Amino acid sequence: MKTTPTIPELWQQVDTTALSGTIMIIGGVDVGKSTFARYLFRRLAVQHGRVAFLDGDPGQSTLGLPTTLTLQLCREGEADFPPKGNLWRRFVGWVSPAGHMLPMVVGAARLVEAAQQAGAQAIVWDTTGLIDPAQGGVALKWAQIELIRPAVIFAFQRERELEPLIGPLRRSGRVAVVELPPSPFVQPRDFPTRQRYRSDRFAAYFRNADLLSLRWSQWAVFPVPHFVHHQLVALEDRAGFTLGLGIVKAVDPAAREIVLLTPLRSLKGVNMLHTGDLTVDPETFQEMRLPRWM
């Protein structure tokens, strides 16, 4: 592969000849996980005929939309990023794993399953930067590892912050662990920068959106049929994959009708409305978390 200034030499020395199956990438924020994931994906796409990229970060997604987990396949013979093959999404309902651990675990498992059924020889899985045990980071990663059983884990740590997770894995030998130092080329991003990134992703997605009216009594609604102005809603198919997102523009409780701003042009294939725990302003595209009691 051609050397570029942003690719550390240690990354270029990673032997990919035997890499296949699910390849999980873990580490805190601003360590270079996503850059490495894209780099590894391109190398594997050249090596294998069919490779998938799993964007497992609902907040700082590189491939998908905020609030979602996204899987996309490459086309055979192509090593471009983003890939141009089939795509699947799962709705998490918020821009962080906090309070949404189970959707993170189930969503990732369902997407890996979809990739395997589609014949992917390798799945590059970029994860969130949540690793703090006190915030559930270790429990989340451990549950995902136990359920999905990746073939190998690439672990980026500055000091020993990942030891509560990779220490037991290293000693038990359950999963192969490759440890790498953070990239020296990482540009740290503060909270306003990360929030602006999400707003830009939402703005691009809804750029060509139009209004779509629907009677929610015609579909299943999860968790309950209670809609809030500007609430983000996922329109899901029968398998639980997200066909599109919508922003609630109007609600008529008496008629059980809502008006959504969405790029979807029809409701074909929609099986369920999945309400999110946030609102998205249709002008600024900034998100705001809804109270949990709603």
C-alpha cells in the first residue's frame, strides 16, 4: 500500500494476510480508531473480495448517521471509502451509548449477522470511545465481545486505560488482542466540534427531505405512540433495520396522525415507527435530549 503522512509506520507493519471474520477496534476518544479502521478496511478490500465496514459509533459516525449503527459492504474489486455496496442501519435512539447499552449490543450483533449472511469475508468494526468502567464502557464492550466473538481486537491505549477489558482477554486467550499506540497525527476534537459534526451530518441527510403524513395507527410504534414536536423517529422494516429517519413536524393526537420531515419518498416496506430519545431542530439540526419520562 502507498505510504501517506497520516498513517503511522506501526499500522503499515500490521500483517493482514490472515485477517478475516469480525475485526473489532477499541480505544478511548482521539486515539485514531476511525482512521485506522478506514485504513484497515481499504487494505482488506484489496485482499478479499467482499469486506464490510461496521460504523458502531452513534455519535461520531464516519459512515452512518448520528443515532444509528451502520454496516456497508464494498463492491467486489473496489477499495473505496465509503464503500458503495449494500447498506443496513440499526437505530439506537441517542447519540451516545449512555442509557442505550442494549440497543448498542443488539444492533451490532444484528449488523454483523447481516454482513455474514451477505458473504462478507471480513468485517471491520469501528466502536465508540466509551471505555470508562464507571460509565459502563467496559461492560458494554465486554457484552459485545461475548455475544459477537470477534476474531481479533485491535486495542489503542495511551497508558493502561484498557487493562480492565483487555487484561482478562489477554490472560484467557478468548480473543486475539493486538495492542497499538494512539496515532501521533490525531487532531483532538472538543465537545462543540463533535456536536457541530453531528449537526452537519443531519443537515446533509435532510437536505432534500420533504413532508410525509402518516397515521401511526397503521404501524407498530416502539416504545409507545407518544410523539413530540421535532422528535427524531426511525422508520424500520420487518427485520428491524432502519429505512430512514424523520423529524416530527406536526402531531394530531385525535386523528393519530403525524407529519414527518424525511428524505423517504414513500412508506413502502415500513413495518414500525421507532421513537428516539431526542429532538432535532429542522433549521439548525442541533440535537437535544428528551427527558427519560417522556
